[in-house]
Amino acid sequence: MSARLNSAQPYVIGFFRIVIGLLFAVHGAASLFGVLGGAAGTNGGTIPSGTWPGWYAAVIQLVAGGLVLLGLGTRGAALIASGSMAYAYFDVHQQAALWPIQNGGELSALFSWTFLLLVFTGSGAFGLDRLFTRRTAATRQSATEQAPIAA
């Protein structure tokens, strides 16, 4: 049974990455464009442009979430997203109380740890990272096959 589960791992990680990236990007889109109910606490509105840290967090959410969703630059985008959510937890939420259940920081904590996991697992299946990696590896292999051997 373990072997069967291990063989499915890249596909499960790929679906996991897609769902997490979509959820994260939706938070950014809601805050920046007022879609899907808008930014939290604004009654369907948006975060004013350039305000710290909310507007910048929303940009990171939209861009990094989109990149993770597509599986393009997954590890780098996930690292930035994880750091931004850790900042949100420690700077914004933890001032209210220590535990996430008390300070409303559950999403920040979950997203931070989730993206940190993606930093180490990579994009899994279905990611554009894999498409470019295959092309690069094939190009390198054909270049080494065609390279003259010096005697």
C-alpha cells in the first residue's frame, strides 16, 4: 500500500499546489479588486492603493498565488508567500493574543506553513516548472551529445 501511495505523491502534491495557489490568489484579488465580497472589513470594498501592509500583502497574494497555481517558479513564490504570511501572523495577529484561535490568525499560520511545505516539495505534477525543466534537461543532453571530444 505504501508503494501505491508513494507513486501518487507527485499528483497529490500537484492538486494540493493548485488548490492552495487558487485560494491564496483569490484573497489577493478580493482585496485589490473588490471581487468575491471584497477585502475583509470593507463591505465589498478594496484596500487603498499603497497602504502598508495590507495592499502589499494583497499584491503578494495575487502574484505568488497565481505563480503557485500555475506551478511556475513554485519554490520562490512559495517562499515569498510563506514569509508574508509569517509576517502577517507575527506582526498583525499575535498582538491580539498568543494562539491563532484567539487572535484570528489561523489562515495566516496555515498559509505560512503550507507554502513552506511547497518550498521543499516543489510543484509536483501538472506544474509549468516541470515543463521547463524537461526542455532544459533535453537541451543540455543534446548539447553534450553533440559536443566534440577533445583528445
